[in-house]
Amino acid sequence: MSEPKMPTYGGQAVIEGVMMRGKHAVAIAMRAPNKEIVIHSEPLQGIYKSNILKVPFLRGLVVLWDALGLGMRALTISANTQTEEDAKLEGPALYLTLAVSLAFGIGLFFLVPAAVGQLLERFLGINAWNSNLTEGLIRLLLLVVYMWGVGFIPDIRRVFAYHGAEHKTINAFEAGAELTPESVANFSLQHARCGTAFILTLVLLSVLVFSLLGPMPMFWRLASRVILLPVLAGVAYEYIRWTASHLDSALVRLMIKPNLALQNLTTREPSLDMLEVSIAAFQAMRTGEQNIQL
């Protein structure tokens, strides 16, 4: 008889805390100003119950929602915990915030490099292939510099430390280790299913795909970057999913080295009290999963 499949869990660092997401429930644990751990948990609804999760490539869109919709709500809840405010980011305010965040990300990492590439093609006379390749290299450089730069902000460094705590907790669980801060501290800061890995894979795919596109007017060049983004996100997700399930292969471990290396910019070594928060989030999520399945 084959062993039951190990459940796959994801997470995200928030302000002074960690969000852990399962298949049916999500939990956020935060260190409040009074040093107590505050936990918010709820069942997952909406897109998480959709058949889209069974459709290859389309299910990658759920990852985008994770990073934007659910992630934004988790950040808002954690911020409110620190300020002891009751305001909720939901409804029109949530969608407006998501739209602005998404527009900023697409503009900075996709449209600006595309516009620069088009201008180089027009004014320096380089061919379309070279301008597309230059665009991709600018996009990759922007991503690395942005992640490196924000890491110097003290508050972001703490978020990155909680990001490390999230990875260590999931790695410890998947290794079957005891979930105590002292035990979890021994595990890696890196994880193959990290959102940072997804973003780098998405950008590298864009370098490849957009480099193969021929010359086109500025409007269609910019439009193609937006239109193809969901397609690239779907492919990037399937790549991350496949590599994460084949880590016993030396070739796969070699393939994911760039993804793991970039995580050095978005994780920091967490303290034991940060690991305590991450473990609390994980255990609350697991309890929520079990209660829903009963």
C-alpha cells in the first residue's frame, strides 16, 4: 500500500507575523504590541473551491490571487493588530488596492522595460530580437535590485525574517520534525515552492518568450506584455509545482538553484520568538483544516 500523499502548504510573511494557507483553511498568527500571539483563522472560500484548481495552467491564477487578494487581506489584518484599529480592507477598498498594486507591479517590471526596449530599437537602430532581449535583461535586473534594495528597510527586514520563519516551519513539517522553535530553527531558509521562486520563474519565462516576438508598434508591444502575463503565470506555476515534486532528481535540484539563490534576498534568519509565531500560525491552520474535514 502506498503512503498517503504529503499535503502541500503555503504561506506568507506579514507584519510581525505569518500567514499559513492549507487547502481548506487559512490562519494568521501575529505578535501583538503586548507581546502576546494573536491568531486569526477562517475557512477558504471562493476561488479555492473552484474547479480551476484542477485545471493545469489555469490554476496558476490562484497563485496570483494568493499573492494579491489573500496576501493583501493578511497584511491588513496584521497591520490592524499592531495599531489596534478595527478598519477592514474589503469590498471596493480591497479591489481598488489590488488594482493599484497590480498596476504598479506590471508597470514597473513589464511595461517600463518594454518601453525602454522599444526606444532602444527605434533610436539606436538595434533589431527586434536584441531589443526584446535587452528588455528582458532590464526586467530581471529591476527585480533583483528591487528585492535587494527593499531589504535594507528595517521593517521589511523583519518581514523577511518572518518569511524565513515560514519556510523553516514548512520544511520542518515536511521533514517530520517536532514543531518547536528550537527544532524548526535547524531547517533551511529556502523552499522550492516559495513565491519568490514563482516570480523569478515568471520573469525568466518572459525573457525567453518576449525575446522570440518580432518587431511591433509600441502599443502592441506593451499590450502583449499584459495579455501574455496570465499565460506566463500559468506556465511558471506548473514549473514550480513540477520541480517541487521531483527534488529527488539531481537535474531538478540544479534547475532550481537560481530560484533558491534569489530567496537569499527575501529571507532573513528568524529569532526563536518569530519561529514561535510561525509555528502557531501553522498549527492553527492545521486545526482549521481538520475541523472542516470532520
